[in-house]
Amino acid sequence: MNLSPRPVEATPLAHDRVYRRLRARIMHGDLPPGHALTLRGIGKEYEVSMTPAREAVRRLAAEGALTMSTSGRISTPELSNERIEELAALRALLEVELASRALPRAHMALIERMQTINTNIAEAVAHRDAVSYIRTNLEFHRTLYLRAQAPAMLAMAETVWLQLGPTMRALYGRLRRTEPPHFHRLIIAALRAGDEPGLRLAVRSDVTQGLRMLAS
Amino acid sequence: MNLSPRPVEATPLAHDRVYRRLRARIMHGDLPPGHALTLRGIGKEYEVSMTPAREAVRRLAAEGALTMSTSGRISTPELSNERIEELAALRALLEVELASRALPRAHMALIERMQTINTNIAEAVAHRDAVSYIRTNLEFHRTLYLRAQAPAMLAMAETVWLQLGPTMRALYGRLRRTEPPHFHRLIIAALRAGDEPGLRLAVRSDVTQGLRMLAS
DNA sequence: ATGATGCGCTTGTGATCACAAATGAGCCAC
DNA sequence: GTGGCTCATTTGTGATCACAAGCGCATCAT
């Protein structure tokens, strides 16, 4: 048996580092729709060669976080209105189910953590910081969904978030919002009350409300 | 403007060929759970170098069609019962919605095509051919869902099929089935009648029935 | 017989390179 | 000025290579 003091920290793998950092930037709306990227540029930025950069890009393209033209040029996607509506419907479908599964497992500590995150969201809104707003908003949802104990379902929801990242940045950039998300309070209230139909409605409303106005 | 007689057939790209052929094999149950693969072996089989083979494998691993050990070894996944049940729930969630969206667009020609496919399924069952059974069964579902005009949703459903491919092979291999799928007839009947609740129930039953017995 | 040990070979990773295609800026003709 | 053409540059693709780590088998001691 191997009892040698093997280092615990796994994955110093180059392509995985690049993938994760790029993924976070895209999901959180750091890049606008249609933004162009190059393999050599990515490699230079993350101090790797083209090979791991290409693997990271390929994976993100497969997940819909990046698009590749017929000639292989890389850019963030510019979604059609039909695609946006479909992704919003997917969010509703998946996240309502995730919330419903998380409800029986949601104890008080979780609800309080969500409330804390909600104040951070309000802060991001006050500072007109689109990236912070998107990131904390997703953190609010993910905190709840982690309790659903449904990793494949959560992964699919995150893939949808990823595809919507650049588009959400474009939305929240031009949307002059002043109040923190209203439906988050309804979600928290439904969680406290153990009200499943109310929770499903609140999540569906929160998810579709913001995205309905994306259809410019 | 470019009026040169450019060849119409796009994508002679090596990594894409490898990806598609591997994906089809996995989705249709050509490989059992836990089957090991190597980059050099794949490259040799499809007459490419390691580079495109690795890109194809990475993409399939990202979609859950392959698993990579901490040391990078490649194999088809061996799913836990919890994961199987979660994927079955995802199938139900997504495919019920897809069927529901396809219903108003399903004209007679589509229903007749589905019926033809259904006879092919019966034939595969009669021949005890697991791969043919899985392939024609998925073709039956995809034919319906294509009418939903929801490409992102269909892509997610196919990702679930992909993850279940090897496991479904293992199931249908040991399951001695004699009759063609019963719920397919209910799906067709609901389509003819324009009965949406009946269609949703039939699809959900068909999807969960086969997978419920996967939990050995 | 059983378990540990050591080693050779297989395997994935990432860098580099040659190549072809496409892009875009500059130039020219009208 | 406007439109089309040309060419240098950028960019993605895929092959090859050096390297390190892991797996598995044979060997050996007990």
C-alpha cells in the first residue's frame, strides 16, 4: 500500500486552471457578448502554451460558454431572443426542481447564510457593479441548490448560467436597477414557512423575471 | 463577395470526427461501464495523432460520457444508484417538457414516422440486440423532441442519454425482454388524440420505467 | 502460498513546430 | 470617394517529442 506523504492538493494541471478561470469570468459576466479570444492570447495570459489553452476553450465551447466560427475563431456567444427564452425556460425547469428538493433539507443556518448573501447582492446593486451582482446572485441560488444533493442537476443549471453569462452582463449593464431582488425575499420566506408551492413559484418568478426583459 | 466554388461539406476536422464517432458508440451502449480507453489507442483506431484524440476525450469527459481518474486514465463511467436515479429524474423533467412543446407541432407524418421506428425497436428486441435497441429507442424519442424547436433543451437531454449509455447497455444486456416498449404506444396514442396530460404521463412512465430497474 | 519490492513499459501532459486558411489593412483602378 | 484586389500577418489545427507518473507483472523473501 502507498503510505508515502503524497501531497493532498490535486490538479495542478494547466488546462484545468485555465478552464476554471475562464469559466468563472464568463459565468460572472466579465466578458461582453461577441468578445473575441485567441489561443495564443489565453496562453500568454495564463502562462501556458497553446495546447492546454485549446483544451480549455474546446471544453467551454462544448458547454455553450464560447462559440467557434466555421474557421475556428473564438468568441463569447451573442444569443438570439429565442435562445434566451429557451435558456430561461431551462433555468425555471431545473431550478424549481432543485429548490423543491432542497426544501426539506434547508435548516436555519442555510437560510441565514442566504440572507447574508442577499445583503451582499443589495450592496452590489448599490454600487452598480454588474459582475459582483451576477456573482453574488448566482451564489445565492447555488447555496440553496447544493442542499438538493443532486450534482448532475446542479451541473446542468450551472451550464445554463454559463451560457447566459455574457448576455446577463449586457442586460444588467444597461438596466438601471435600484432595488435588490424582490423575489429573493419571497424565496427565503417560503423556505422558512416550508411552503413548497410558494417556493416553486418564487424561484420560477425570480429566474424568469430578470431574463424576460433580455428580449430587447 | 466570395463567389468561388467553395466546397459545401464543412468539418473534415479530425477531433470532431473522433468526437462524433466515440460519442455515438458510448450513447448507443457499444461500450460497457468501466471500459478503459487510451489516447494512443483511439488515435490509432481513427488514424489521427494524440492531439485530436485528447480533445475528443476531454470533451466527452466534460459531458460525463467518460470519466478520468486522478492520474488521467480514461474509462466509461460506472454510475452509482443515486446517480442513475438522478439522471432518470432529469430525463423525466426534460423529456416531458420537450414532448409537451412538440405536441402542438406534431402532424400525422411525424406520428407515422415514429410508428415505423417503433416497429424497428420491436425487431431489435426480437433479435436481442442491445445496441440496436438503444439506438432505435433514442431515435424514437429524438424524432419527437426535434419538433419542440428547443435545441438547448434537446442537447441537455442527449447529454443525459450519453451519460447513461454504458449503463443502459449493462441493463438491457441482462434484461430478457420479449415485448416491445408498451409506453411507446401510449405516447403515439396521446399524440394522435392531442392529449397533453396523457402525453406527459406516458413519456414520464416510459423514461422512468426502464431506468427504475437499473438499481440492481 | 502469500505478500512486498522493484522495474520496465504504458499512458497522459504540455511545449514546440510546420502548415493552411482566413482576416484585415493598404493599395490601386475607376 | 468607392469598390475590389493583394499580400503580410494573425490564427487555429494537428503531429511530434520529451518527460514524469502510474500501472502491472515478475521476482524474491518469508
